[in-house]
Amino acid sequence: MTTKLAVLDEPSPVRFADPCDYDDLLSMCSRLWAENGLFEVSESKVRQMLDGHYERKGGIIGVIGEPGALEGAVSLAMSQMWYSEQWLLQEKFCFVLPEFRRSTNARHLIQFAQKCAVDIGVPLIMGIISNERTEAKVRLYCRQFGGKPTGAYFMSNPVGQGSDACALALNA
């Protein structure tokens, strides 16, 4: 598999998030969840993730826009696969607010993630879990990563469907 490295052919508008972006990021996470959330949101877990990333404890957040006027963000976490000791950089989310989607923001956020992985010296895993415009997002990622996807996600029994059957099976 060939992976396209982040070639920043122009100055990047992405900067590392800082504490003054916190409220904007909470709001952005709420909009992200409303659009693509698969499970019930836990604000305390969102805050815990943001806090850890600000303290650079295993994570990075890159943002586009000025404090109080963010346009998009990418959240990355150091992680390991369940079967390996090798470290990798794993995307938690990459989101551009709808009013800024006719821009190069998504491409710049992906390039920022790629550059972070190169700078750290670890592989990067990014994916798409989406309820809207999934095919267009896959095409963007294919262009940015220089090839076809490494895999795919599928979901069976989305939240709110079949919960009685799960409860019956668990209590059997």
C-alpha cells in the first residue's frame, strides 16, 4: 500500500489548539455528535479528552480559525492496536463546520495529522464514521492518502433499535 505523505504546498492554516479554544471545541463536538454521533454523548468524556489533549497527555488537537471563530478541528491520540506494542497516531475526529465545507479546511486538517505522524515517527490511522456525505468523505481521504482504503466500518443494530432483544439476550 502506498501512503501519500503530507506535502504542505502552502502555509497551513492549522494551529495547535490552546485553552482559549476550549468552549469552541465543546460546541464543535456537540455539532459533530449531532451530525455523526452513533451513541449517546457523555459531556464528561468529551471534556476529559479535551483536557488530556491540552495537556499533551497522549493527544493533539489541531484547529483552523481564530479563538471564538473556529472553522474545523482534528483530534489525534497516541494509541496501540490490541495485538501490538507498536504506537500509532489515531484520529478521534476530523470535523469542519458545515458553513466552512466549501474550503480546503478538511484537506489541511488531514495534512496536519499526516505531518504530526511523520514528525512523531509513527503510523497514522484515520477513518470515516458518518451519517452524511460518506461517499464524498471517502473520496477525499482516498485522494489525501494516495490510494484505496485499508478497511471499512459497518454497524449492526444501531442505538435505539433492538435494545429489547439485547436485554433479553443478556438476561438469558
